[in-house]
Amino acid sequence: MSSVRFAPWIGARYASEGFRGLRVLLVAESHYGRKHGERPTVTPEIIKALALSRKHPRATKKLRRHSHFAKIMTATSNRHSAAGFRGVHRVEFWERVAYFNFLQEFISDKRVEPPAEAWVRGAKAFAEVLQVLEPELIVCFSSRMGSRVKLVAGNRPVAVVNHPSSHFAYEQACPVIQAQFDRAVQFKAERTATASAEKPIFRKWLEATQGALPAHGPHLSPEELAAAHAEWSKLMAALDADAQVALANDAVAI
């Protein structure tokens, strides 16, 4: 049973072509918000709304693009300004990479320190994501999370830079990322390629990415918002119940 509560974003060309010839997994810390906003497809919903500027079909207006994703795209592309990126370039980038938030629960605010148990659960989920996605390069956008990511990543190349909202500078981030790109090329040449796309959980996450609607935020009627929150609560409760059953079965087996 999967320990991943929030499915990663997987670009349509991540497995077949990748970004600059590599399977690149971008890792950030967490989603922020109230617990009733948790749902399995939150990550692809957010990418579509805040990175690709798409509008939910029933929302009264779309959410504004967020600089978090622009900075990630720009630094990973080894550029120092997002000014030249147009919509087609954003689509091209995000369809070639994967993106995952390490923590598998919402944090109320970016200034709130996540509980220790959240880091433990996140590491377990991240290990599963690595097994399924088989990235050749990991770019971690959080200096305080870097040691945790490296511990799980093993010998995979990992670039660790500051979070886009905390002391982030292209002049510092780009050389670090580029150095690990160079190392990842060698890493790829020395290992046997794996067919990530053939794994059932990979296909499930890919379908979640492709089928998710852009996040609507508060821009629905009160009735639709209440219905959405109720549906999300059911989905997460079912997912967490399955995880508890799997843990109990593992304990019995031991």
C-alpha cells in the first residue's frame, strides 16, 4: 500500500525524454493551508493553477501564477531571470519534469515548524517516489531539508538550494544545480535504465497528473466549496484507512 498521500506531478515527457536528457525530480517542502484542503491530487492541481496559469472550469476566476514555480523553472533551466519565459515555455518545462512535496500533510503556515513525525512520514513517502520515478537528478529547493533528501536519495545526484521564498538567489542556486546536472550525466551513463512508466503506481500518478483540474482556491460558490471539502475529506479518510490496514498487516507479518 502506498505511503504517498499527495500524488506527485509527472510531466507527460518525464519518462520518455526528461529535461536536458535526464529524469529530473524537483522536491519542495510542503503545501500550506487548512486540513480540509488536503486531497490526493493537490500537487498537480497546484502546478496547473500556479505554475501554468490555468483556470478551473467552474471557478469565478483563476489563481495568480506564483513566483515559487517561476523561480524553480528558471533556476533549473540555468537562467537568472524568468522574464523571457512564455506560456509555451512553461508547458514545455513542466511536461518534462516531476515535482513532489516531501511533507505529506498540510502545514498551516510557512513560518510553522513541521512536527517531527511529519518528517518521518515524508521520508517514507519520498523513498517510495524515488523507487517509482527513478530520477537521475534530484533538485531540492529547501536547505533545511537537504540532509533528509540526501539520506533517502542514496547515491543519486542531489542539488540542494534555498527555498524560493527564503534567501533564494539565482547567482547561488544555478551553479549548484548545474554542477549536479553534470554529475547526473555520468550517473546515468553508469547505470541500467529502468522502465518507470511500466509500473502500475507510475501510471496511476501520471493519470492523476493528467486528469486533475487546476486548483480553484476560494473561487467557487459556497455550496460547491462545501461539497469539494466533503469529497476531499472522504478521499483522504479512505486513503489513510488503507494505509493503517497495510501497517497492521505488516505488523502481523513480523
